[in-house]
Amino acid sequence: MPSDFLGLDYFGEDLSEDILYYSVSGDIVPMDRLDEYCIEQSVTIKNTNPYTCIEALKHSGYTVDDWIMDDME
């Protein structure tokens, strides 16, 4: 977890317990916005399926892990 972590995801939005998040090389990214993250990081994706985005990120050398809300405690 980044030391400056303030309970916000990569897009600066408050974390919600209702959304699945991924830790992408230290960035907390909501599953439903992985496609936007890939585009911003210039990672080529064939479609906006979250699992396709994850595979593209891994292929590009990013570390991708599930991130659980309980990690904040």
C-alpha cells in the first residue's frame, strides 16, 4: 500500500465496499474502470472486459493483485 494512501482509488474517488478493486503496481483501481486505467497507462487492450485488461496489464509488466477492503484496517 502506498504510504500516501488516503482511502481513495486511482481516480481520486472514495473507496466503496460494494466494488471489487485491484492493486495494479501499487495503484488501487476499481474493476469497472480497469479499461480507463489501461488507456491512461498506454496499455493496449482488445476490448473493455476487465479480465482482458488484467491480462494486458500483466503482459505489459504490471503487477496485478486482488485488493480487499479489509486491508485498510
